[in-house]
Amino acid sequence: MSIAGPARGGNEVSPASPVLTLRSVSKAFGAVQALREVSVDCRAGEIHALVGENGSGKSTLLGIASGFLAPDEGTVVIGKTERGRVSPAESRRLGLGIAYQTYSHVLHLSVAENLYLAAPPDLRPTYGRMDGWAADRLAEFDLDISPTAPTGTLSLAERQLLEVVKALLPQPKVLLLDEPTTALGPEDVDRLHALVHERSRAGVGIVYVSHRLPEVLGIADRISVLRDGVCQGTFETASMSEESLVALMIGRPLQLAFPQRHEREAEREVRLAVSGAEGNGQVQFLRALAGAERATGAATCDGKQLDSSSPLGPLRAGVVLLSGDRASESLFGVLSVRSNATIQVLRRLGRLGFLNRRRERRTVDGLVKRLSIRTASIEQSVQTLSGGNQQKVSLTRPFLRGDVKVILAEEPTQGVDVAARFDIYRALREKAKAGVATIVKSSDPLELAGLCDRVVVMSRGQIVDEIPGHELGERRIVEAIVGSRAGAREAEAAATDDGRA
């Protein structure tokens, strides 16, 4: 079986013919109108980007296209067939594939078993040949992952790439990519984009949803913009700029500026960003400091030994981890905004073991306004919020804790729109100004250059470069990352030659 074969799902389409058409789609959730008469189409062989702020309706539109949500009004056409029954299975049968932002893996199963479950029955091997078959599929995408590895042990980047592979197994005629690069470093982004271009050249229509506007402008043929559930138009990419897209997304011009640095801050504060290609130890470094992973060595916080044998020690010492996997590790999805915000500080909001509800609500209401969290009320379930607002809810904890000394932020703007991204930047800078040391792990060099005071580059678990504030810039960071990779490859080649000698 070859992934590069023709699209399945019947009704062959010619180049430039629509492979997905959404006509006058509307959807409301109670009093909230998520979509209002949205019409968008994606053509065979086209990369069609869909952009908008969190809460603009992008996820709802993808849910309707994929069959997970039923529209209140409007139709969905896949290939040349109008979808009658609203179900993911029917959408897949007609030729639609989707790679989810939140992943659809069964984490306790192996990589091979997850691929096996994602493949259509007629493309599955016998169960005994599953591991070898999975290894061949992974090799087709140059994905260096063991088919027998438990999926839960993979890095966020590996899980994201595996999600795309799963979506391509049925050989769809249209592929929906929901924030496919949020957990990827530059090298993995390039690999994914090469795959996207290869699939589009083979005639597959790609719907590409991303908050990273430079990526969108670099890869898309056309761009559709959503704002408050209404389509603002579809545009040829060549006619658009980052500034014009932002203006359409938020309804007003936005000066893309990071919070201002102050020289006195840079002199007295100790802040650090850990940068580099995914898999070079940055995530393990942050998680070890937070006590979430075992490690050797020693660390101090305010001159005192940091007990990282469990997450409780660093937390008591004032070290707070903002995990990159917010759905699984940072938030309780079924609980309210209020409960998620105050869960670590309940004792401080009560007396003699009794919680002061009025004080709790007043405190959370103030933080919701301070961090610009969009929610109907503080009793709204966190899982119903957009990605950016979920991330801001996780940020309420460092603001509520009076003993925070260090914030470990892993991909703090992953899957977050432009406006929410700068709300998060302002919040982190505000904590830094108040004396909190902030360590940021990010795969976005532009973000690191604009937000941080220093950048430390890691390669293969070691620090290989440190970039001071006066040298910070996107190009300087990328050069450091590329240089560390080149040095690692040369060292590996030298070791191989020594072994042969």
C-alpha cells in the first residue's frame, strides 16, 4: 500500500474542482452564534488556509465539515457528493481526513496499534503483521519512531506528526489540518510542509488552520478569514500581508509589538528561555525542574536546594510549571473557570477550613478581567473555552499564588490566536517585572526574540550557545539552532569514522 496513491472515496475530481464545499453554514450553541452563513470551498490540489481569532468559529467549522457537529443550516459537499448523514464515518467514506490539534491517540496502545485503528479495514494487514506494516508506514514519512513504543511516551512533536500520518492512511481527497505545527520545531515544520506540498501536488485539497500567520502566508494558495462566526472573505495569498490579515481577524489594525523591555529589569532579573529543535532536552529540563520527571544533578531556588523528587517539592518552593499539554496536565476540563483558577490556593481563600465563596468569586472575576479571559461566566466549563482562553485560565494560578518565584512555561502560546498571544506575553512580562524568573520553552524563534531577555540554545541535552539581549533576533536564534545541529552531525560522523577505523 502506498500513501502516495490516488485519493479514495469515489467520484474522482479534476484539478481545481472543489473537493470540499461548505454552503451557508450556521451553528448556534444556546445564545452564542458560533457561525453565521459561512461559505467556503477547497479545491483539488489547493492549500487553503483558514484563520481567525480563538472563538471566531474555526473549530466549529471543522467540526461540521468532519461530521462531528451538525449544522443548524447549510450543506456540506465532499468531492461531488452532498453529505446526507452527519457522522465522522460518513465524511471519511466520502474522502475527508482530519488531523486534530488535541490528538486522537489511544495513549496506552502502541504506535502500531494506533495506526492500525486509523486505517480503513481493507487497508489493514493481518494483526500478526501489524508492527512491520506500521514500520513501513512510518518510514514513508521519514518518521523515526518505534512502532512498538507506547504512544503516551512520544514527545508532543512526535504525537503531532503521528496524527498527520493517521489522517493520511485512508488516502483522503481533502485533508483538514488543525494547528498542525503548534508543537513542532523548525525542522519538523519543514518536514510537515514538504509533506503537505507533496500531497497537494498529488491532487489532495488541504484545509490548513493555523495561528502562525507567516506560515500561512508561506504555504497557502488562498486564505479565508473568520471573525465572530462570519466569513470576512477569501483572498489570494499573494495579495495579503500579515498586517492585513490581522486587521481582518480582529476588525482593527494591530501593532504587532511585544511588551516593552526595561533595561533595569534586564539588570536585576534572572530570566531564561530554552530554545532549539524538539528532542534536544528542553522539555525534559523544564519537567525535571518541576519534579515531573526524574533527573540527576542539583538545582537551587533563592539559594535553597530544590527538592525535585516529586512535583510537590518545587511547587512548595514557588516553582510553577505551565505544561505544553494543557488539556491533560494543566487543566481539569470538566471543572469551571473558577475551580481551575483557585484549586491550588483554596486554603488562602478560606478560614478554619471553610472556603469563602464570595471572596473566591471576587478574586477570580478580577483575574478574568485582568487577563482578558473570554468566558460567559466564571462557572463556565473550561473545556468549552477556546485554546487561548484555556491557556489564560492556567495562567491565573501564578497570579493567585503569592509565593511564585519561577514560572516554567512550555510552549505558552501553542494553538493561541494573535490577540490572545499578546495577552499572554503581557502577563508573563508583568510577572517578570514583579520579580518572578520565567523560563520559556518555545519552538517559535520570533516569539523568543520578542519576549525574552536571554536565549539559551540546547542540543542533545547540552547547552551549546547563549544569546544575550543585545544580540537577540529571529535570525540569530535560527543560526544558533542550525549551527548546533550541524555540529552534532559532524560529531556523529566523526564518531562513526573513529569506529570504522
